Amino acid sequence: MKRLWPAAVLALPLAIACTSAKDKARADSVQVLATQQKELMAKLEAQKDSLTKVVGDADEFISKVDSQVSRVKGLPKRKRKKNSESGIEDQLQARKDMLKRVSALVQRAQETAKQLAEAKQREEDLKNENDKLKSQVDADALRIAELTSQIDQQAQTIALMQAKVDTLDITVNELRATQSKAFYVIGDEDALIKKGIIVKEGGANLLIARVGRTLVPARNLDRDLFTPIDTREVHEISVPDTARRYQIVSRQSLDDADVPQRDGPSFRGNLRIKDIDKFWAPSKYLIIVER
């Protein structure tokens, strides 16, 4: 309600007669003051209306915000008072409820922002780690490529060396086979002399006959007249008749062999070689004469 005393003040100077300049000056001052107060009252009313509109707009905005916030799950529920005495009390309570929900929402947003920041940091850490792993993988791939190249070169070298080894094995086997080859022949004296395998040398010349001549291998021997053997496999020479006596005419020694019966340079039975290297060292040709 507007006050009426300024109007009374305005009417008062009109009823009083101003008889002096001093009273007139005073009346003018009062008139000015009344005019200023009227202007201030008008401004105050305008500000009040403006403030009321601002408060109304704020309430409307708050209501909209509260409506949106209320949709978020997990926030405090609005407290409703029954039999409230005034709308202002309801508004205050509603604002308090809204502030609680806004605070809860802000707290949740802060937690989410914190989790998001942690997730981003984790993502950055994983990215850095991934970059390191990628660099390591690239380095490993380069190293593997180098090792693969080295392995290929080594494989080629090994293949060449294996080929050489195979060739050497063949050569060695051929040499061993050649070294292990031996030849023997068994027969009576006349037959062996006739074949040119043995000859008689030395002895005294008594015009009619030469006494004391010795049987020795011929200088040039024909392999086709001998039986070939592999000394690595054959360790025994079988004679045609174990009851007859035989004698080694070639350079081998009976000391390097075993026989069932020995009588000086002659023996009976099969000839068993106990040390092949030592037995065949003097000659690869074994000549046995039947006595």
C-alpha cells in the first residue's frame, strides 16, 4: 500500500500564505524534496516490479532445471510437506531439495570426470606402452630378418660343406674299399707255377737240377687269377681240404693268424686272421700252396 503523507505535504504549502521570502524559500525546498521523494518512490516501485519478474523468471528456470535433474536416477527425492502454511515455505523447501539433487549430480559429475581423467591417463599410458612395444616389435622384426639372412647364408654354407663332406665320404669309402681289398689263391705248386703266380728262385746249380730253390710270388700278378675279398668282412680263409698241409708263399706271416695245426711254415685247417691290419700290411695278395 502506498503512503499518503507526501501528498499531504504537497497540499500544505498551498493552504499557507507565504508572507516572507524565508517562508517561500522553505516552501520551495519542501516542494523540491517532495518531488525527489516522489521520483524515488516511482523508481522503487519499478525496481520492485523488475525484481519480482527476475524472481519469477528464476523460479521458472529453477523449476525447469529441477524437472530435468529429477530425471537422473539415484539422486535424493523431493521432500513434500503436508499442510504447509505458505507457498513461500514450499518454494524454499523445493529449492533446498533441488540444491541437494544438484549437489548430488555435481558430485556424480565430478566422480565421472575423475574416472574419465583416469581413463584418459590410462589410455595415454597404454598408448605410450604400445608405442614402446611397437618399436620393440620393429626392432625384433629387423633382428629376426638379420638372423634369417644369416641362417640362410649359414644354410647355404652348410649345404656346400655337406656336399663336400658327402664327396669326401664317397672318396673315403672308395679309399677304404680300395684299401680293404685283398686277393688270395690256393693251389698246388705246379698249377700255381704254370699260371705264373709263383716262381722258384735261388738254390745251387748242379747242372742237372738246381737244389734249394725257394718259391716266391711272381713279380707281375694277374688279379683275375685271384679271389677278391673285403678284409673288413672276411676274417677267415677256408682251404679246400682241411686234412692236407698248406704253406703261405706270399709275404704274410702265420704269426698274425690262427690255425688248428701248425708245423713251422706249414699248417692244416682254415686260416683265421686275428689282426687284419697287421696280417695284410706286407701284401694284399695271399698265395697258399698245397703240399
